[in-house]
Amino acid sequence: MTEEEKPDQISPSRREFLKTSAVAAASFMIVPRFVLGGKGYRAPSDRLAIASVGVGGKGADDIAHFNKAGKGDIVFLCDVDDARAADTVKKNPKAKYYKDWRELFDKESKNFDAVSVSTPDHTHAIVAYHAMQLGKGVYVQKPLTHDIAEARMLTEAAKKYKVVTQMGNQGSSNDGTRQLAEWYDNDIIGDVHTVYCWTNRPVWPQGIQWPTTKATVPATLDWNLWLGTAPYKDFVDNLVPFNWRGWWDYGTGALGDMGCHLVEAPFRVLGLKYAKDVQASVGTVYVGEFKQGHFPDSCPPSSHITLTFPKTDKTKGDVTLHWMDGGIQPERPEELGANERFGDDGNGTLFIGTKGKMIASTYSSNPLLLPTSRTKEVSVPQTIPRVPGQSEGHYGQWIDGCIAGYGNTQLSSSFDVAGPLTEALLMANLAVRGHDLKGGHIKMLWDNDNMKITNFDAVNEYVKRQYREGWTI
């Protein structure tokens, strides 16, 4: 493509020519579908023009997967940090670069079909919602949102605006979670009543005091844009680009990072949706000899959270789900051999049923029946369609869905699935935060319809946070 032919520089007469000329359409591959023939028009090339917001780190990885998927074209890049974005900009020379996603949406909304959001947790919802209002399909990294009200809002917005959605928990497209479901559906382990999910996260600082020394903002970073919806604070070292995960204003801790990967399988296998109560215990921080620290701005170094889910169509009663992070793990099942691995790399999921047990590793990979010898002995029919390419296909699945149009493709983690999953995880974080409010020993009761804890009101301020002035949805 020549410089003169970039989408944002096409004249009205040129667009009209492209509408009517099949030859031109075939040669100009990254023109959005609706530019070629009106909203909803399916381009002969079946290409999807994507604007990517947050293009360093995980955003760069997402872009690489979109490029590999074969039907998506990255036409716009946006990041608050020019240095962080530099490598991605270099690798995608045809994409126009913006620093502020609001300017990108205002100026270029006619020139892209869909938006990928790979920003820190606290800005997922505001970017995604504004994209959905424009009628754009959205791919949003996990966790879907920073607070419960945002998750409910995005779930409802997907239906309202009839846009194709996917959360970036790519393990939900893996074969493993489908194999677990088929074993369960065929009554191999009986009725599951207890599940354990665990992770070695955090692998970033948590349980620490907010730095007291103000640092110099890098020349390449727009600090105000990075803060976005969060309260204003002076810039500090060792926060950007990764360690924000351990601070409540921006991240959602270990649960937000890995929960959508590890708890997705129990949701799918058991038909879980919204929890009814939660309780938690958290690791203690010491800052000196026999002195306990209290750092409410920071997520704790470890936690054990217990969620109760009501009976579903796939269970005979309530399901108790244990979440453990910071290196805490459940007791090894007695059916597991002494030298056999219990999950992998500090992550795993264990299902306990009335007739047996099954386990899986990160992203529901390597599903096994216990004892593991049963895995090869048991054969059940394959009834759940697999996603071609599995985790790689998770990206292609969304692209194909956007091309086909709303309601024409079933996705692994569309917001009607990802929204309730995210809500349950963020509800669990209410119990974690309750420790700082002296509610650590309370079983918190959840009113799902009204989105609030009914017996410890102090934590309800975190169900829907206040955005900084000037940042609204």
C-alpha cells in the first residue's frame, strides 16, 4: 500500500470507486467492511480492520496473534507511552499511531471495524464501552473490568449494541476445558461439589506501602492518560508498565490476573454463574520485628478465598470453590502419585466429585482423571466442538465472529460468559478488601440483583468506584 492509499486519507470519490469495484476491493485489503458497502456489509475479502489500544507487552502479543489469524488487519495503534509502543509501531508500519484513544475514536471511527483493548485493568471498561457505542466489536484482555458494575455494564452493552465480544482468556478455547466438560457430562466423576483453583501469582510486589518518593515522568509517557479513570497520584518508579497489578487503584491482584484462566473451566463444566457468598483469609505483612503492616492501597501477598455457588442445571447442590494464591496450594489428592505433578508452574484446578476427581493445569491444559491411569482407560464421545488452533484460534474466532456479524458465531468467552465470570472474581476481591475494613472473618452475602453485599456495607464502595473528573462513561 502506498502512503496515499492509507484509509484515513481516502477521498470520498475514492471510497465510492471502492464500493463499486470488486477488483479494487480485492487489492485494497484493509478497508473496513462498512466503508465498502454500508454497516453490516460483508466484504468479498472478509477482512477485519482492527484498532489496537495498548500495544506494548500483552498488547504486542495480542497484535501478533491477530496478525497470525490471517483475517485481521491492524490499521490503528494507540498507546500512552511512545517508548513502550515503539517496537509494535515498527512491526506494523501501515498502522497509524495515536496516543489518546479518545482522539483515535473521534477522528477514525469510520476507518476501523473493531477494537482490541490491552490496557491496565482500570481502563478496560471505559475504552471498551465507547467502542461498543460506536458499533465496534471488542476484544478485551482479562479481567474484563476493574469493578463489578463495569462487568455488568459491558455484558448488557454487548446485547444493546449487538456487537461481537471476546475476553482475552485464551484458555477458554483450549481442548482441555472441553475434555473436562465431556468427562463430567458423562458422569465419570459423579456430581462435583468442591473445586480448588490455585496460582503462584503474584509475581509482582504486593502487600507493600505506596512509595513516598515522587519520580520524574518519562518524556515518552503521558501520565495523565495512563491514570485515566483512577484518582490522581504523582508518578512513582516501578509502577509502569507492569507492577500496577498489585495496586487496587489500577489492578485486581492475583485473582484478576489468573482467575479468568483458572476458574473458566469450573464455570463451563458446572454451569456456574453468580456466587451467593464469599469469605477470605489473607497473608500477613510484617515491616519490622513483630510489627504488622497495614497497606490498604496494595493487594495482599497471598489469599485463600471461598466462594459458594448455588445449584445449577449441572450440579445437584451448591458448589464450593476455593481460590488460593501467593503459593498456597490445596492438599495433594491421595489418588495422585508421589512423583506426579499437581498442576504446572504453580497453577492448577482440581474438581472433586462423588465418584472421582479430575485435574488440569494452566489454561485447563493437560486434563487428567485421577488416578492418572484412568485418563487413558476412560473413553467418552466428543460432543463439544473444538476451536481450530485452540488458544491461537481464540483470536481468529473473534475475527471470524466480527466478520460474520452479531449472533452468527458462538465464541468461547463472549461477554455473556466472561461478564458473570469476571463478576464472581471481583466479588471475591470484596472479601479480600474487607480485611482492611475489619471484616476479615465475615462470610459476605451477595445480592446479585442489586449488586451489593448485604451484611457488610463497608465493601460496597468497591462494587462501583468513582471515576476521576473528566473520565466518564
